Amino acid sequence: MRTTPYRAAPVGRAHLVDRLDRTLHTRGRAVLTGPAGVGKTEVAQAAAAEATARGETVLWLAPQPADRDMPGAAAAALVASVPPSALDGLPGPQRAAVAVLCREATAPDTGRDPIALRLGLARVLRTLADKGPVLLVVDDTRHVDPDSADLLRFALHLAPPDLRVLAVETPAPYGPDAPYGDPGTGPWREQSAGGADPEAGVDGAPVALWVPSEADVLLVPPLQADEIAELLVHHRLASRMAGRIHKASGGNPRLALAVGRSLADSRTPVHHAEALPLSGRARDLARRMLAPAPPPVRAALLLAALALRPTAALVRRAGRPTAEAELAAAERAGLVALTEDGAVTFTAGLLPTTLVHDTCWTERSEAHTALARVVDDPVEAVRHRALATDVPDERLAAEVAAAVETVRRRGNSALAAELALLAAESTPVHLGRRRIARLADAAEEAARAARADLAVRAAADLLARDASPEDRVRARLAVLDTAGQGLTDLDELYVHAMEDSEDHPALRAAVQLRLAVKHVLADGDPVRARAAAVESAALATSVGDRHTAARALTQQARMDRVLGSPDAERTLAEARALETADRPLGVHNAAQILTIRHALFDDRLTEARDRVNALLPLVERRGPVEDTIELLHTLAAVEARRGQCAAALQHAHRSLALTLEAGLSPGPAWYTLALAETAGGSFARAASYARRSAQASDEEGDHVFLSRSLYALGRVQLVTGDVAGALETLRRVREGERAQGSVDPSMLRWHEELAEALLAHDAREEAETLLADVGPVAERLGRTTVLLGCDRAYAQCLAAGGKSEEAAGLLVETAERFAAHGLVLEQGRCLIALARVERRRRRRSAAQQALHAAAAVFERAGAVPWLDLVAESPARTEAATAGDGALARLTEAEVRLARMVGQGASNQEAAARLYLSVKTVEARLTRIYQKLDVRSRAQLATVINTGPAPRPSGAAAGDETG
């Protein structure tokens, strides 16, 4: 028996914990089952934590492997864990039997009375249940010894309904119910003709403490990719690799954490880690999962691991006559999944890579040779023939190189990249120039497929040879292009690329283009980024490279927009003209996608939506996955801004799924999901996604998306009432944007949000100064809807300054103008602000009308969290309307302080919680006393709870400052 700490529901398991709790209360029994490492114990711990919180008695029995060979060990541990009072009422024979049981746990004895022992254990459990509900958790029934299992079955059969039981079991991978292999070969032995005892725990199989029904058994499934990402964040591991780690682990939390830690310990740059580390705990866990498989099954699994499209039939034709039985046994062991048509899929990507890695070259070569003879696709056949030999062969290399084009036409960029590298590595060394050319092609093919590991392999091989400057630059640029958002720690590559591109204008243009991207993402320096883009465009134009010129002008236009230059649209038009003539294959970082982004920034939302919808089908059919993701990001942001909340969520979730599947950084996708969840999902989920995006962006040194994710987080904090948190977060955004030299306020609209946070924090003058600074810039650049957001914040400043009628008029006008622009969520926010102003004016009917209007707007848009916010508004502001509007005289910041002090907080405590100085709290408290006509904390508490207090006779308001 061991004591286990109880905790809240683990990542991705809240729904399962709720279901488990319902099952225990309705049926009294539940079995949690699933493969090792899937998180069964954590779910059981969460259920135990909830039971403890309800005041129930929780008994946690966790027998260890050694206990299985010790008769009565588990039962003795259970008895030892109960309070001594539960043993007081036992009759003499039963007490003696229990005492003997506890002695036998360390010193076997033959003096046990089995009947008295059964009755004694049953009575102990009944005594506990008579005093209140009891939850008994048996964690890992595989280790319960047979004697204890027999005792527990008897005791549970007689237990009252108030004793609920949760059994945690891990199915035996190759137990008697899952036979394969020769009789008598341990866990693979055949089941005897008479069948196995269903209550016996043979060879590590779980024991049955009762005969479970289907309703009692709850399977703990693998985590989804997004849940794996959340798990990594929770354990402070690199979340940007969540998609690849999910593939490697198959969603098994223990394996995922092991992969994440192996990756962290490997010190390999994350952007080079497409192929996850081959050492460390992750590989050890994979080897332990594979270890019990006997040679026949392992041979079948090796063939499946090496095949591109493994099926049972293919494995059988490749030399395993009993393939179906072998793979079925592997499926029961949780290593593979089989479909009805016999397709084979490994449950975790780390399993086939470990299996192949640990198999000797001779066996791998024989397996590839066998597969080459039986596959029905010429591309697959030539791949297997190339992998079956380690002798370079130009004829074979040429066949593989020809297959690259075939595969590219099929749209399989990952396989094309693999084959391109295989063609290069199959080229004889004496054909040096040809091998180098193929290595350069392979690096670029890997970049198109976003396969950083293959790009690095090709580049490393090429750079170790006597390659030309052009080929060296091509290889290095391919590596840079696979780095995604993570461009830090790559300075050496840029330096060498610049050296190699000297006296080569076309190459220098390509390098400068990558530098422009680096300067804005990794360095946060749009001025240098613009300069690099200008030089790239000039060099590319001088050599007639329209493709690079168009991309460079696009980057220049992007920086012009950031810097507030009026030339942005003219430059973007030049880029579009070149792009139209060049007809590029993709849209990522292209002029047409930037045109759409500018329409989004300007709130020309219908135009932006129509342009994306025209491009998306073409990109999905022919373009790389990064282009599809880019368009889905943009479309989700457009729909969220338009108030098409359901569509925004759909596009955002799809972009995240594609991002994780492709193994790309999830930071941008999480930011987009934060926007969509803020519009139509859940404020809590929006904050969670924003925090994850901030962490991933910070890991990568991505200044652009770090600012965006913090903005999304601060906005949610503001609307949900966490003013101190919003102020801290939005000030970080301001600092980051100023450090980056960002000028245009339409690209990230933090100004209005920060102004409202300052106002809510009773810093009206600072809020008005901020609005006064941003207004002229927005006016100069023609950012009409930015000015509307500032008007909403300024109206609330007017109200805080006592100009409520003027504030109400401005909010009505601003709401109407937002509606005219199709910005319905912003319209609703204005109406909420209007309701607060009207409430302060004691126009309760007008306030109610504004709230009803806001609710109607949010309901039409499907803006669920905003609708909930409006529904809660009367309750949230009840204090402001109680006592004939007593607290309505206070600002929101003053209301928060009044409540804290009225509930007993000292000035020092209030200052710490509100991030204020004690002097500021004292001054604010003086104003509160004056406005409410009270002079003591006790009177303040009375006003808050019951209404206004009478003015003390002969006392001056504000005599006490706390």
C-alpha cells in the first residue's frame, strides 16, 4: 500500500473523470482499462480527489509487482490502511484471522482461518461504509495476488451500496485470452482447450474482482494532438513539436512525455528534429513495448514498418504465411491497428522507427528485397530495391530520381523528398557533380515538404563536398526554409550563405529575402527587414528573377505597413503584377495572401473572405499544406471579425489539425484558435490557446506571434474582469510593439484594449493620453475602424470623468457605425459599455434595453461567450444597482477596492492584489468614502451588502483613510 497524492483532472481527461464519477454513483463499480502509460492512474487519482473533496473515505490500494507472489499481500495492505477503529468491533476469530493475515504479509504462516478471514475483511469494509461513503481504488489489478483477489471478491460481494470500487487494469498484452505462438512460450502460449480461468491473473493478466458488465468498463483513450500539446505545456516541454510528438507517441501520455524529454535532452535544434531522438527514455519505452513479441511476430512487424502502405496481404506475400495471425497478436498487444481490409497502422510512430533502428542491416536488406518483389507500385518497388543495397548504383539512382517526379505529380511531397535524397545517396561517389546536384535538389525537395531532417541530411552531405557556391547556397536556404517560425540560433547559416552568394546577384537576392524574414520574426526589427527586402528586390530585378522580386516586394510592402508608410499599397501592387506574370506555385508569403491580410486589417472583410474562398480550393488541390494552413488562418480571423463565429471555429480547428499533422509549429494556429474561441467558443479556452501560443512563440523567438498571442490573452482577461492581468499582459504587448517599431495601429489593435484596461484600473489620464497618441496616426493612415475602437474607449473615459450623457451619445453613435461596417461583435461591446454608462446614470430601463440589444446581436452571431457575458451582467453588476444605486457612483476600479475592503482586506492586502501602491489605495479609499457618504470600513461593508448607510451626524466624509 502506498499513499498517492490526489489531483485535478489530468489534461484531456475532464470528460472521462465526470463519466467515471457518474458510473461509480449509479453502478457502484467501475473498471478503468487501457494500455500502459495512457494515464489510467491519473484519472483514478482525479476521481479520488473529487471523492475526498466531498468528504468521502478513500482507500487507495496499489500492489506492486513483487506483491503478486506473496499470498495475501494486497489484502493485508488494505487492512493496514483502514482506521484502527474499523477493527474494534470484529469478533475474536475474525480479529485473529486478520492479525494472522497481516503477519503473513512478511512471514507466511499456516494458521489462517479462511472463513473467519473472509468474514473479517467483509465486516471491516462494511464498518467503514456505515460511517459514510467509501471509495476503494485498486490501482493495477495485475499485481493483486490470487489469495487477496479471492478475499476481495467475497468482501465486495457482501459490501453495502455506499462502498464503491474502482479497479484500474492494464490488459495483458499476450495473455491467455490473446493467444499466439507455440504452447508453453510464456505470455504467448496457446489457451488450453478447456479455456482459462476468467478470475485468474495468469502471467500478469488483470484479475477480476467482480464480473464486470459493459457499463462498468471505461476505456482510457490516447490523447489527441492538441491535448498532447497542452500536456507538453503543463510539463514545461517544447510545445512547438506537439504534432510530431503526437505521431511518435500515438497519443500515449507517458510515451509523449518521454519523447519530449528526450528531445529536450538531446540538445538538437528543434527545427532539425523531424526525426525524433533515437536514445533516451523514449526509445527504452518503445523497446519495452516491443520486447515481448516473439521472432515470428517481430519479423511480420518489420515488414510492415518498412512498407509504405503495409497490409496483412502484403506482409504475407513478402514471406510470412501466417501474417494475419501474427499481426492480430500484435494488435492485441497494442502495437498495431488493423482495418477491415487488412491495412496495418502502428499505434505509435516510435514503434516502427525503433524496430527498424534495432534491426541489423542484413535483416532490413532481406525485408526490402522481399517487399520489392511483391509490391504492385513501380515507385515503391524501386524505393525498396534502393534501400536493399548499400552499394551506389547510377542506374538505380536514375530510376529513383525519375520516380521523384512521378510522386510529386501525385501530391506526395514527403515521399518525393525521401526519394530525392535516396537518389542522391545512391549516386556513385565518382560521379561527384551529379551527386552534388542531386543533393541540392533533395534539400529543396525537403524544404517543399517541410522535412527539416531530410533537408539537414542533404545539406550536410553536400557541404562536406567540393560543391559550387550556388549549390551550397541552395542547400543552406533549404534548411532555413524548413525552420518555420524558429529562426533563432541560425546566424551561422545566414553568414555562410552571404559569403557564398558574393558576386552572384541572384543568389544574394534569395539570401537577402530570407534575411528580411529573419529580421522581423526573430530579431523584431522591421527597419532592417525592409532594407533587406529592398535590396533583394533590386538584385532580383537586375537579373530578371521575377519570382524572387515579387516575394521581396511583398516583404517590403509588409514592412511598409508595419512602419506606417503610405507606400505599402503601391509596393504591394507592384508585387502582385510580377506575381501574376510569374504564376508562383504557392501562396505562402505571396502578394495575393498579403493583399487579403491588408483587407482584413482594413476591415474590408467581405473582400477578404471572397478572395480566400476563391484561392482555397485550388491550394487544397495542388499546393503545399503550409499554403492551406495560411489561408485557413486568415479565413478564421476574417470570420471571427465578421461575427461568423461557427465558421471561424471550424476553420481555426481545421488549421490546427493540419498544422499538427504536418509537424509545424502550432503557435500561429493556437493564436488563430484564441481569436475564434473568443468570438464564438469559450473565453477560458481562448485564454488557454493564447497562453500556449505565447509559450510556443517565445520558445521560437517569434516576436510577431508573441505579440499577437499576448494581445489575444489580454483581450480575454479584460472582458472577463481580470483587469490586473489584462493590464500586465497588454503593457507587454505595447512594449513589444514599440521595441519592434510598429506604427500602424490596425495590424494589432491593442491600443483600445489597453486604454479600457487602464480606465478600469482608474488610470483615466493615462488612458486618455494613449488614445490621444494613437488617434492622429490612425487618422493619417485612414484606419477608420481603429478610430471607432478608440471612440468606444474614449466614451468610457468621458463617463469616468462625469460626462455620462456625452459618453452615452458617443457609444450609441459608435455602435451604429460598427454595425454599418459589419463588425457585429464590436457593436455588441459598445452596447455593453452603453448599459454600464446608463446604469451609472440610474437609467435602469435604458441600461436593460442596451443589454437586450447586445444579447440580440450576439445571439444572431452565435457569439456564445459574449452572450453568456451579457446574461451574467445583471448578476456581475448587482452591487452597482443595489441600494438605489449606491455603488453606481463609483468607477469599476473603485467598486473592486470597495468590495475588497468591505470583505476585510487591509490596505496593504488590497494594494498587493490590485498591483497598486498603498498610498494610491488610501487616496482611492478616501474618494470612495466621500462618494458613498461613509466614514468607516464597517459602514462601507453595510453599503456593499445592504445599501447606503446614513451619514453620521456631525462627521466629515473621508475622515478615515483606512
